[in-house]
Amino acid sequence: MIKSQEESGKEPVKKARVFGRTYWMLNGIEMFERLAYFGMRAVVPVYIMQADDPGGLHFTAAMKGTIYAWWFVFQSILPTFTGGYADRYGYKKTLFLSVTMNIIGYLMMANLRTYTGFFGGVLVLASGTALFKPSLQGSLAQNLTKENSSVGWGIFYWVVNIGAVIGPFMATFVLGDPHTQASWRNLFTASAIITALNYFMLFTFKDVPSGSSKTETPVQVFVRTMKNIVEPRLVTWLLIMSCFWLMMYQLWDLHPNFIEDWVDSAGIANFMPAWLTVETDRGLMVPQQILLNLNAALIVLLMVPVSWLVRRMRVLSSMVIGMTVATAGILVAGLTGMGWILLLGIVFFSLGEMLTGPKKNEYLGLIAPPGKKGLYLGYVNIPVGIGGFVGSKMAGYLYGHYGEKATLALKYLADHTPGINWNGKLATLEEAVGVPRTEAVQTLMETTGMSAVEVTNLLWNTYHPQFYVWIPFAAIGVVAIIALVIFSQMAKKWADMNA
């Protein structure tokens, strides 16, 4: 029976009322954790490798790629196993441990500037997040039913992005201009303090029973985890989603550096308050984290309405549409150096994310057997881990060789300066030119007599970084879309996988 518009319009409100106090407290914990995380994550790509950031670490693209690759493995593959342990030992205990580890990780990142030290802080933070995700999401899933799961997960995704919206503004305020070593240290410390607020939140509700056995040994939990994950159809779906998330995460992890290097946001800066602009050698620009923040802002504004609109749509069908729109967004945002077109691409990307991101949680939550919600919602992170690992290594190679402005400036100097004999290998480029990466663009400006804007245009038109960097990622996204269409049609024959 089709409901009237009036009845349908009241439905999300009615469902929101029956979620209960624990559901909302869990959303609050998620918001604080995400605020701390996204305040740091929105700008840390610049801190790690941006050659012209005065307070940054100045690591290479390959080094950043390795850091991010293992960040994804620890943060997103570990929940495959920690989800089962969260079910077995209790969600609140696991949450307490994860909050503690995250605080330690942030403080290590704040104070350790060597490659090994900073990398270690990242892995501690990633391990804490690996404990956080399945314990919170498993607890959340116990408070949802098939009837209210679409709106429930949509609200959850919405709350996540409240933290994601506020985080970049916090980072911009704390960092100031120009960025200094002290301001970067203050930012990581602020994330640790915000995370600590969740200690208080944990006292506001009772733990949610998982329905899982409380007598299993750690070895038995591990065996059960591995036994469930080898289900061929589940493995196929996870691999398809891995290809998609490989592409998706580059908007957040690679685009910050791409925007800093190539995108002209001067036109947008004219409409922004002074504290949301930054003076660069190319003129007044909008910080990359504020531009990319349109993604989180759109999700805050539209996530709940979109979830309601697709509440009766087949989950797999919604994901196919979302993946298609997001892939288009990656291309629009990646193949331009113009700020306004970048924002248009982010709009497409965000709409696609809203149709895909929460649906992956909903899908595994719906097909999970009783007592295995945390376990299955631990599996949801596998595609992010695999895709993030491969995507980060790809980004490290592609951007390091064909995308970074500082590296391309060195290439131009090597190719156009008489007497320089370069063997074509990236590892020998700085030595061959005799200029450090951090001074490459300035040296090219002085050598050619060009302004920063003219040098940027010269390198863009000479080396076409947009094509070499973004076309490979979009191609993988297209493969994922085709594969999911096939899987979606086959799933109609499987009662336990058809959602």
C-alpha cells in the first residue's frame, strides 16, 4: 500500500523518536571522535609532504603514500578482527581502550617529526580507530531494525559529517597563517583534547548486549572471524567496493596537495571572510580544507533527506547510482585548475557518497546473522583498507612522478638547463639539478623571470598533471560500477544477500 505524502513526510520523525537514548549518545561519541579526526585529517596531507609549507615535514609523495597505505591497513583491516572481539568483550570496554589509544596517537604526531616517529604515531591512532569503529557501529546496529535502519544509518552518517564540517574550520583557526611547527603541534594536541571528551560520554548510557557468546576464547573469536569472511559472495562484494573506495579516498587524501599546487581559488576568495582566506605566492586563495569542506557541508544538509528519499530503494541499486555520480565528481574535480569547477565536482562527488557511504553499512547490517553485527560491520572496513592501501601507493607514485608541482619544477629545470645530465630517475632528480625540492618552484621563477601564477600555468600546460593523476583513479571507479551492476543482478537470486 502506497502511503500518502502527509504520512510519508511524518515517517522519519516518528522513526527518530523510537531510536532511544543509547542511539543518540553513540552518535554524540561519534561526532566528537570525528571532529578530532577530521580537524587533523583535513590538513595532514599538507603537513606531511607539501614542499612549500614552512612548518611541515616535507616528506616525499612516496613517503606520504607509504604512511597512508599502512594507515589504511591498521585503521580499516584491523576492524575485521576487532569487530568480533568487540562483540565478545563488550562495546563500552572497547570504546574506552580506543579513546585512550587515539589520544596517545595524536600526541605522538604532535611531537615527533622524524619519519619513523610520526609514522609510529599514525599507526597508534589508526589502531585506536580500528577498535573504535566496530564497537560503536556494532552497538549502533543493535539499536536499529530493518524498518528504521535506512534513516538510522543516514542520521549516523549525518552526525559523522557534523564533526567533519567543524573540523576544517577548527584546523584553519588553530593553524593560522603562515603555518609554523608550533601551530601544527597545537592542532594535533587539540584533537587529543577533543577525543578525551568521550571519556565523559561513555558514562551516559548502559552497554548494549551484542547477542554474541561471552565464553569464546580469543583464538575462537579469530577462527570465527576468518570462517565467516571466506564466504565467496561476501568476498566478491568486498573486492568490488575496494575498487570504489580506492578512488573515493583520493578526494580527501590526494586532493589537498593537488589543490595547494594547482587550483586557483582567487575568485572564490572574493566571497569569503578574511579569516577563511590565505595569502599565497599566487595571490589570495581559499585554504584547501575549506574548499573540500563543501563535501561534509552538503552531507550535513542533505544526508537525512536523501536517506529518506531512497529508504525503499534496493540498497545495491542505490549504491550503483551513487558510485556512478561519485566517479563523475572525481573527474570534474580532478581535471581542472579552476576553483569554481572544483566545487561543482565536489557537489557530484558528495551526492554519490550520500547514496553509497551509509548504504555499505546498511547492507552488511541487514545481511549479518544474529549475534554477528559487530563482526560484519568490521568487514565493512575491509574495502576501505584494501582500496586505501592500493590507492595510497598509487597516489604516491603517480603524484610523485607526474603531479607534484615542486617535482615538475625540478623536471623542467633538468630538461631546460644546459649542462644538466639527469638519468630520468626521480631519486636522482634533486641531486642532478642541485636544487632541493622545497626550493624548486622559487628557483624556476627566478630562472625564468616568471611570476608564481605564470610558472604554475607553464608546468600545468607542459606536463598535464591532471590527466596522469586522475584518469587512472576514475578508470578503476568505472570498473567497480560495472562489477557492482553484475553483482546486483546476481544477488536477486540469493535471499540472504538481496537487500
